[in-house]
Amino acid sequence: MSTGLIIALIVIVAAVLIVAAVLTLRGRGSQHGRGLKRRFGPEYDRAVARHDGDEKAAERELAERVERHGSLREQPLEPAERQRYEDRWTAAQERFVDSPREAVAEADRLLAELAKARGFPDGGQYEEQFNALSVHHAHHVHGYRRVHAVASVRQDGDGRTDTEDMRAAMVEARALFEDLVGPTRSREESRTPTGESHARASRGHQPWAFNRRHAKGS
């Protein structure tokens, strides 16, 4: 066999190996992306939007969240402790009729305290706490984002928030509250709003779907 033929065979084999490696890496990346989509659900789409449609950048951010907070183990609540949180949430909902902004601020504080009690980072570090919650409660965590954003808006000038926006934020945040105040579930159950959790989230709006005319403006 001539030297030229040997070199040609080596080049061909090297090219085949390179192509195979590239295809393998692409396959792994695609599987990784699908796994993140399943885990984060709508939070995946929001991450992509924040990165102006750059899926790779969004996936790097979400993968970092999983690496940082994926091993977190949620702590159970004592029955009396659970009842106190439920009573506070009910009081906040009732307060919304006359003082919507104060009610939203209380809901924001309550979620932060409840998350900390369940073993998540302290609410004083909102971003860190939110990221950890998004890993374990991705399908409902956006309600916390909305409530926190509304609670952080200044009341003067253009910072005023419509009462309907505040009501919608409270309603959406209730799903996360019910996730956190309920019994500890497996990670797989917490990622997908199925079964009893989904039923609670669906009907969770009803107990305080008060007549909007009764809610005063901020």
C-alpha cells in the first residue's frame, strides 16, 4: 500500500471521527435542552425571552440554577405552623378589598418567610431564593415574581400599579403558596402541576374571586 493511500485513509477516518463527535455533542445538547424544558416549563420560555431568544444562554442560566440548588431538600412544616401561614394568607386576601397594596406586600413577605421555613435561601436575598424556588416549583414560581415586582413598585408618579394587576399577581402567587404550604412532595411531582396539586391550583382562585368592584384602587 502506497504512502499516499495510507495518508488518505487516515484523513478519511479522522474526518469520520470528527463528524461522529460533533453529532454526539449536538445530540447531548439537544437532550440537555429538552430536559431543562421539561423541568422548568414556562420558566424556560421566560428565561429564553430574557436572553432575547438565545436558547443556549438561557439553558446555561437554568443549568447553573439546577447545579446550585438541585440538591436542596425541602423541610416539612409542623401542622400548627402550616395553619398559621394559611391564616395569614387568608387575612391578606381579605385585606385586599380595602388595602390592595398592603395585601400584596404582605403576600410577598409571607412567601419569602414560608420559602425560608421550607429550607430555601433567606428572602432577604430575593434573587437567590427565587432561583432556588424555580428549580423545585418552576410551574408556579412566576406568581412570586409578579407579587414581588408589584410590592416593590413605588406608589408615587409613574410607579402606581393598577388594582387589577395587583389582584392578578395575588391570584397567581396563590398557586406557589399552596405548593409550599402543602405536604412535602417528590421533586418530580413538584415540577409538574398534575394530580391534586394541579386541582388545587385550578380551584385556588375561587375562594377569593371577589367582586372586582369591591376592591379599592391603590
